[in-house]
Amino acid sequence: MKKNDTHTQPVIDIRDLSIGFGGNPVLRNLSLQLHKQENLVVLGKSGTGKSVLIKCIVRLLNPDSGNINVLGEDITSVGAKPLAEIRKKVGFLFQGAALYDSMTVRENLEFPLRRIRKDLKEEDIREKVEAALENVGLPDAIDKMPSELSGGQRKRIGLARTIIVEPEIMLYDEPTTGLDPITSDEISHLINDIQQKFKTSSIIITHDIECARTVANRFVMLKDGELYKDGSLDEFENDKDPFVSAFFNTNKTTP
């Protein structure tokens, strides 16, 4: 695990976040921070609110109460226009990569550029698409359709489409789900490469402990919608708490 020695104003500062559905609480008075150029891994059992958390950060879901400050703006109270500006600075990699099936890889990568960077000329767009594919190691996939790609390749293209607009923050929702161990390891190292090359600050939701070990500067664990533990890999692995130790032992992958 890498160490992160950056001590600055958090790029994400969540205070007393609560949200529920149908009268059932999912997150309860949750507070946590993401620091600049930090990879923060969020652990917890299924249904504990991890994906709900990152959807609240970009206001795909509206919390019932609490504050979410992203890059100096409280996204729970801003209007549509400033919210759109904040979202331009936050990349979101969905579990299934969420590529447009009817578009080629090139068109998938051009799409966010044409929406967000309307100042770019066609030559600039072409160069950025090619550079993004180089960054994820798939330059030859540029004219393929998503249906022609493996699961790992789709994840890589999803990453390329996300980083092409150079976001300051990355949100990863189960980036290695459904992938074989070798491909999972490649995606984990790619997350580190993106952090180092683009100086991103990231929240990674994962059940994959090997991925977590590879990418995390810091861990937090959720339990019953609340922050249960915050610390380093060593602190988690040496914790005698049955909930923490059982989670790590159960999810440990044999190389």
C-alpha cells in the first residue's frame, strides 16, 4: 500500500449524511473526507450504502440530510448550472463501464469531449482520444464496438472515457467486479497509474481485497450505514474486531 502525505483542505468533505428509501435508512449521519491526491477505499458488506454514497457525491441521489462539499461547493444546495460545472470535474466509473453499445470506442471517447470541451477543434479531439487509449493500453481498440471487447477491455475503455476530460476526482464503483484475477490486478495498477499521472483524488468502492491492498492510501469501513472504522491497511489487517477480521479473511484472494 502506498502512503499519502498530503495534508490539505479535503477535496470532498461529507458531514452527517443520511439517506433512506421507503422508510429504511441506508446511510446514517455519515461523515468522511477525501484528501487531495488520495486513494480512499470504502469497504463494507453488500447493501451497506457504499454505492449510494458515491451517487450522493455527484447528486445522482439527493440525501435526506447532511452536507457534501465537493471542491469547495456544497453540492446539496447548488443549482443546476453550478452542479453541472462540478460534475465536469468528477469522473465516475460505473460497475459495467456503461459504454454506449451503438458507438465505436472512438465515438464513446469523443462523446464527453464534445459535450464538455466545446472549444476543442477536431484535431484536438482526435489527439485526446488517441492519448486516452494509450493511457489505458488499448490504442488498437479505437474503431472497435463495445461488443468486440472483453470485460477487462470495456473497463479500460470506460476509464479512458472518464479520464479524457481530466477530472480532479475519480469515483470507482466496483472496478474489478466480474474480472479474472490477472485482469483485476491490471485494472488495480491502472487506477494507481491514473492517480500518479493525473494527480487525481479517488474513492474506490470494492469487495476485492487484493484490489484494495494495491490501490489504497487509506481505508474506511461502513457497517449498517455508519462509519465503522477509518485507518491504514496495517490497522485493518491487525484489527481483532470480529467484523473487520472476518471481512478481510473471507475476502482474501489466493494468488
